[in-house]
Amino acid sequence: MVLPALVLILVFSYFPMYGVIIAFQDYNVFKGYGDSPWVGFKHFIDFFQSPELPMVMRNTLVISFLKLAIGFPAPIILAILLNEVRNMFFKRIVQTVSYLPYFLSWVIVANFAIAMLSTDNGSINMLLESMRLTDEPIPFMSIPDYFWTILVTTNVWKEIGFGSIVYLAAISSIDPSLYESAAIDGASRFRMTYLITLPCILPVVMIFSILAIGNLLNAGFEDLLLLGVNPALQDVSDVIDTYVYRMGIRLNRYSFATAVGLFKAVVSVILLTTANYLARKTGNSLW
């Protein structure tokens, strides 16, 4: 079993890394790696001088920070709340309902969100009109000011249930005698959560926070590509991954797109290493 797994890792994870060299070439499909001319850091310089760079970096960082600030604590809060539920039937129902969106593809989730926000019989607009909060349907998916809110909300709804599994497992491993002792001392459930639950799951939280910081430039791809399909939203939906897709696949600028992707990978490694170094001072690090 070990050998086939090793072969798969080499074939699909390491051998393709050789293709990164085209970031330093004017790659030509017909000439291949060997005969394509070398241009050094030309494509990196072009990216840093691109007029689209400020917009792409702004969108990437803002969306990533929003997902980190809202999406990261959401599963922790859900796990803590579920841990306090004593009715097992209700707890299982909530867990099942919260887990299900994770197993839906982004194609389904994005179309579901677009249908709900549609001006043509969209449930959100129908609700707003029935409550007399608006006189006419609001084109949510055409207004840039609403896009980040819609994107982050959809991501949280899709990921929160599955993300809470790890934290629920960490909470279940806490020694019950700690809660019993706290109850004898007269501690409230909120105080037990603050003084027992959160400190006990802190190592798990730290590990996932390190990974989240390392993925800070991974603002998303499928969700942005599907929810930001309207050209009017490009100024707020275009991030590094969608920019690479547009440059590489649509415009056939393979070397330029590879250079941008390599830049993102290098920055991600630096962020991951820095976050791990800082976390090591607390005694909770990946390595």
C-alpha cells in the first residue's frame, strides 16, 4: 500500500512541479520546455507593473481576511454551542443539517445562492417586498457593494458544519471531571466554556490558525468564479487564483500565469513559516 501511494504522490504532486520553470521562459507549446527561450524574471516584473495588481491584491487580501475573521471562529462557536445541547435528537438534527452543505459542489451552492437572490421570484427579494422593506427587487448579484457579504456568508454556510467536527472531537476529549469540579465551585456554563473548554482546545485552534494564515492568499476560486460570473462584479471578485485562470487559460499567457502562481506559493510558504515560528513560542506549532 505504501509504494502505490508514494507513486501517486510523486506523479501528481512532485513531477508536475518541474513545469514551474516556464515562469522563467516565454513558453511555447510547440517548442516545449527545452526550446522555449529563457527570459528570467520578466513575467514577475510584468505582474508587479500590471495596472491590475492593486485591485487583485486588494480583493485577495480583503476576501481572505473576511473569511478568516468570520469563517474561522464560526465552526468553533458552533462546536461549543452543540456541546452544550443536552437533547441528543436535536443535536444530531442540527449536526446533520449543518454538515450537508459541505458535501454539495460549489456549482449547486452558487446556483442556489443566485436563485435566492434573483430579482425574478428570488426568495430574499420576495421576503423583503412582503415586509415592505423595498418597493422593487434588488439586483444583489449585480451590485459590487453586496458581493463580499454574499461570498463570505455562502462560504460560512457551506463550511461551518464540517469544520466543527474537529473541534467537537477536541471538546469530547476533555476530562469531564474538570467540568464537575467547576460546577461544584459554582461556575456557570459560560465560565466553564471560557476557563475550561477554550484553553483545552487551544492547541487545535492554533494549528488550524497557522494553516489559515498560510492560506491567506488563497481567497478562493470556485466560489468566486461561480458567484462572480457577472462582469459588473469583476472589480471586487478578481483575486489571484481567478486572475491566474484568466491569464493562463483564457488568454493563453502560460508563463505569466505560472509566474503569478509561483509568487503566491512563495508568499504562502513565508506566511506559513512565520505563523509557525510565532506559534512555537506558545508551545503549539506544526513543526
